[in-house]
Amino acid sequence: MAPSGSLAVPLAVLVLLLWGPPWTHGRRSNVRVITDENWRELLEGDWMIEFYAPWCPACQNLQPEWESFAEWGEDLEVNVAKVDVTEQPGLSGRFIITALPTIYHCKDGEFRRYQGPRTKKDFINFISDKEWKSIEPVSSWFGPDSVLMSSMSALFQLSMWIRTCHNYFIEDLGLPVWGSYTIFALVTLLSGLLLGLCMIFVADCLCPSKRRRPQPYPSKKLSESVKPLKKVEEEQEADEEDVSEEEAERKEGTNKDFPQNAIRQRSLGPSSATDKS
């Protein structure tokens, strides 16, 4: 019986070494999880945020360093968080995540992209030495709380929803791929038609079209417009009368001169004949 009792102690020690101390299992992580519901907490305080994906090998290698760095968060007065882009596509679009893993530092709503070495020591020095001050913050136009990035987030969420619907049509309903594409094409056409009609309706309400209708002029305006026309006609008639009177006087003058000339010619006729004789 003695040999069996002596073997029991080494076996128990070996099991403890393999499984670790009992207080290490189930330990709560110091890394906070950020979602679409609570991401506005990043706008206040000091934060370090990691964007990762479970299938990414580089992200998997970074996890132990990130967890160790999070243990120093309370001493450094910094909140350490992470975002799973596979579950939060809206945040992926809001922060324009193009590579994994991506790390951001946020200080009171100003976001800066961390591009240094990815070790626990480097993360601690980045915060303790305030190295983030040497990095240019993201422009307010491209900030996560801007209108542009909010629309980008909605676009990413829509694309993820379309992908989920596509998988549902193919895997659950058993539709062919072209059938799923046909459904999306019809939905796109109908939605574009409805959107166009709504835009036309809004445009007509805001800027109604002016219809051409004969508008009656008031009597005062007509009388005022008629008066100058009458004056012009009267002036023309007066000018015509003056011209006609002048012509008549000219004709009378010519008629009076004609008989006098004839009488003179007649009186001159016999005298000229006597002179010749």
C-alpha cells in the first residue's frame, strides 16, 4: 500500500501543473467588448481599441499580448477594448477597417491609429510616455461620429444583411444562385422605382411647377396701357393732317401761278410780233 500512496502525490502535482491553479480558470477578462450599442462610450476617456476577426492568424497571435496589456489598464488609467468585425460590421465601416488587426487610440473623442510594435511593453510605453501625441488625429470629416461614417456604417450593415439573406435563400430554401440574384435584382428595381417616385413627390411639394394660365389684367392697368396708345395714334393723325394741309397749300399755290404765267405769255405775244415787223 505504501508504493501506491507515494505515487498519488506526484500524480496530483502533475494534474495541477497541467490544468493550472484553480483560481486561474474562469478569470474575467479585463478587455471590454465594444458593439454597435455601446460604441459611443469611446468618445469619453482614454481608450485602446483592437479590431480583430477570430479567423485571422495575426489577431490570434496578438490576443495574449492584448490580454496582458489590459491587466495594466487600471494602473495606466486607460480602457482596453476589442471589436469583432465579423459580428459588428457597422463598426468596421464606421472606422474604415481595411486590415486586421487594427488598433486605435482614442482620447476624449480624438481617434489616432496605432502603427507601432504590437507587444505588451510597447503598448504600455505608448500610453505612459504619451507617444500618441505625436500622431495626427483622424479628421473630423472621417471621425466615427460624423455623418459620412454613419452612412458608411449603415452601408456595411446593409451589405451584411444582404449576404445573410443570400445564404438563407441558397442553404435553407434551396434556391439556385441565379435565383437569389434574380430576387435581389427585382428588389433593387422596385426600391429604385419607389425611391424615384418619393423624390418626385417631395420635389413637387417643395417646388411646385408653375402652370401657364391666362391671367386677366386689372382694369386700371388696361386703362393706363391704353392711354399712351391713344396719344401715339392722335399724334400720328395730327402729323398726317399737317402733311396733307401742306400738300394742299402747295397745290393751290401752283394753280394760282399757272394762269398768271399764261396771261403774261399772251400779253407778250402781240408785242413780240410787232417788233418783228
